[in-house]
Amino acid sequence: MKKTILLFICAMMLSAFTLTSCKKDDNKANNAADNNEGLIVIGFSQVGAESDWRIANTKSMRETFSEENGYRLLLKDAQQKQENQIQAINDFIAQKVDYIVFAPVTEEGWDDALKNAKSAGIPVIIVDRMIKTTDDSLYTCWVGSDFRNEGDVAVEWMETTFKDVADLKIVHLQGSLGSSAQIGRTEGLAAGVDRNSGWDVIYRATGDFTQVKGKEVMEYVLKQYSHIDVIYCENDNMAFGAIEALDAANKTYGVNGEVAIISFDATNAGLNETLSGKINYNVECNPLHGPRVEALIKQLENGVTPEKLAFVEEVAFDATTITKADIDARSY
Ligand code: GYE
């Protein structure tokens, strides 16, 4: 008899515990949906804060998806780690956000997380870099840059500028390996090397799109090689790091120097270095994706199917022709 009562009490306690814990989970899951006060809830998984470009991009997203504009933005910084992004996507699904927006750190490995979003019926908008998948139905649409074209534009400048140089020694500072920005810009250079028999990539390494690593790689390179014609830096921050290393080694660079510097992004700081002649050529990569993503969301809200892929128009800046007005006309 005593045993039965004890068992009964245990069963009651267990069910009470299960009920409260379920309730908690439900509350958590419904959080984003419940407290939105009519706002559209966006879960945005950002790559990190590795560069000036990224910071301008985050600012654009925050400014666009503000409460005044009718949104609640849940922003998660993945610190350049894919596992953090996968976790963020799954968390957004559990929170029942209205849209998932994400800037993929690498191209491969997203299918499982995106399948979860698809089963939950949450549209996924990819921004900036792209993914590789065999199932295009796993995302609604993408907006970003044509990174291969950016590489081609830089290479065309090299072909014109160095047409009389028989043996061109190139140092190649790559972005985060496996990211679309790295892949496209690297492919552009690789095609240039194939076309120009005198071009020689004497050293190639990743600087992970950061100033610190760009500097580290360049310090090493300058100890190993005395003759360098061009440094092909896949973003501005790595170029800033390379410049620090060149300064420390008393090596001249830029328009009037021994080593030419090519960079990508054309951020405010990058263009100032271009105007001052330190960076010879800077290919734009536009980070102002907030309004572009919002336009896609507005289409979806109105039942319109957006274009699957949207490429941003971009230009490039030559140190010999850029003006202060070019820089002032831009907000990043
Ligand atoms: O060029 C770099 C950033 O994906 C376009 O990522 C982006 C790149 C950008 O860290 O600075």
C-alpha cells in the first residue's frame, strides 16, 4: 500500500515537472513570434566582425531592420565559425522567426540546417557569400556580389599596368578559405596566371580577411623574398596588415613604390589608402545589403516571388584617378 502511494506521488511529481518544462520550452519557442507586436521577426546569422566591410554590412542590416521600420532583428555573430551559424539557424527555427537571413561563412555544408528551415516553412534569404547545394529549393533567394568578376577586374588592371613586365612576382593573400569571396577572387587571379606566362605567384596563404593575419603573413613573406612586384590582397583589412609589415621592413609600395598593392572592398579606409597612393587599385564590394534584403522581404510579404539570384553592380578605383569626392559620395 505504502509503495503504491509512493509510486503515485512520484508519478504526479514527474507529470507536473514534464508539464512545467514543456511549458517553458513552448514559451521559449514562441518568444519571437509572441512578443513581436506586429513586427516582422528576422533571424540574421552574420559571419563575424573580421573586417571593415563586415562592420559596414552589419550596420546596414541593423539600420534597415529597426523597430521603427517594422522589424525585430535577432542578430547572431558566428565569429567566423560554421558550427555557430548552424546553431543560430536552428535556434531561429525554434524561435519561429518569420525569415532567416544568413551570410554563409563557407560555401559547403548547409543542407541539413536549411532542410530544417524548409520543413518549418521559414523562408531563407542568403546574403553576401553563396552556398553550394544540389537542392536550390533549400533557400528562397540570394543577393550579393559577383566575386569572380571582381577578381577579373583586378586582373585586367594588372594586365594593363604590367604589360611590359616579363617576369611578374606576385604574392597572393587569400581570404577565408572556402568562402565565396575567396573562391571568386582567387579564381580571377588563377585565370590571369594561366593567360600570362610571365606571371608567377611566389607565395600564397590565407590571412582570413583580417588585418592581424594579413600582417603576419606579409612579415613572413618579406623575410623570404626580396623581390615582389604585386601583392594581391583579397580585402582591405589584409592590405592594411600588409602595409604595416611593408612599413616595418622599410619597403616602398603603392603608386611610387617598389611593390604594387591590389585590394578588394573599397571601404572608406581602403579608399583613403587608395587616394593617398598606398593601395594602387581597389575593387569595390558593396556591403549595403540591408535595403536589398528588405526589398526581397517586401516582395515575399506581398506574395511576389523574387529573382532567385541578384548581383550587385560594382566599380573599381585606381589610385591615379580617384578623387576625394569619390570617397565623400559613399557611405561606407
Ligand atoms: O570582402 C571581406 C569580408 O564576404 C564580401 O568578407 C565579403 C568579404 C569581404 O570579411 O572583407
